[in-house]
Amino acid sequence: MPRIFTEFYRAPNVKETDAEGTGLGLSLVRRIVDLYQGKIAVDSQPGKGTTFTVVLPRDSGASTAN
């Protein structure tokens, strides 16, 4: 699963499910989480599904636009 955050990556089984998409979603999530110095946990069980947990700090120290 190391490639799941790579831009345009789609799992090999996506053709079996007819799922639409471009493969950009998880790479965008990774960038946003990194920007806010958060963490992503992945729990995948083949044949059952995958759970993503995103944790963001309350105050990342990033400046906000006014």
C-alpha cells in the first residue's frame, strides 16, 4: 500500500468495482494533512475494506489569511 498516496494511483481492483475517479483524492489529502502537520493512519483488510483516520492538531502554528 505504499503507493496509495501517489498522484493518479488507482488500486488494481478498481476495474472490478467500476469505481470512478482520477486517483488524486488521497494525494490531496496527504498534502493537506502534511501542511497542517497532522497524521494519517491506514487500516486495510483485504476483501473487507480500508479505514483512513486523519488527525489534525488544534493549532498547527500555520498563519491564516485575513
